[in-house]
Amino acid sequence: MDMEQKLLLAKVASALSDPIRLRILDILIKGRDETCISTPHPELPYALCPYLDVRPKLDNIAPSKLSYHLKELRDAGLVEERRMGKQVFYLVNHKTVEQFLQAVKESYLIPLPDAVTPR
């Protein structure tokens, strides 16, 4: 594994280590539903407004706490931010998730030689 893959693994694993961030990703991956109150983004109809759509699903956590967790997810490349006027929308960055899973697979799920296979 090269250094770039190691950095990706560490950054993404760190971001995924918090239960609130996992809940945010769960909400974002499900996308819009009947409880969403923001105006949908015309180009990204599944993207969510964090303060109008995500925050209520997180028991109305403090906006500063939500901002912190979104920043951690953004810094790890797990979410993308898109703007429409003054409104901000978030969606899961599938490319980063796929890269992370591929790096885990290549690094930790490679077949072991027969001589060292655990019994």
C-alpha cells in the first residue's frame, strides 16, 4: 500500500469513528424523504440541507456541533458540499467511500500464502 492509500485509510477511518458522523452519513445516503423541508437542489434532488433536513433527525443537536461533524466528514472527503444561493446541501461522496473500501480490501483482505494461513 502506498502512502496516499495509507493517508486515505487513516483520514476516513478517523472520520468514521464517531457515532454521530455515522448517523449523518446514514441520513445523507438515504436522501430526501417526506420529513425534509428544504427546497430541493435542482441538480441534486437527493442532497440534503444539514440544518433543515439533517439536524431534526439528529434530535436537533446544536448547529455548531453539526457543523463540526460535517467539517470532519468533508475533510475526510466523505461528503460533498454544494450551494444554491445561500442554502448549502450535502451528499455522500461515493468515490471516496469506494476508494476507502478498495484500500481496505487490498490491504487487509488479500489472500495469505498457504504457509501462513491461520488454522
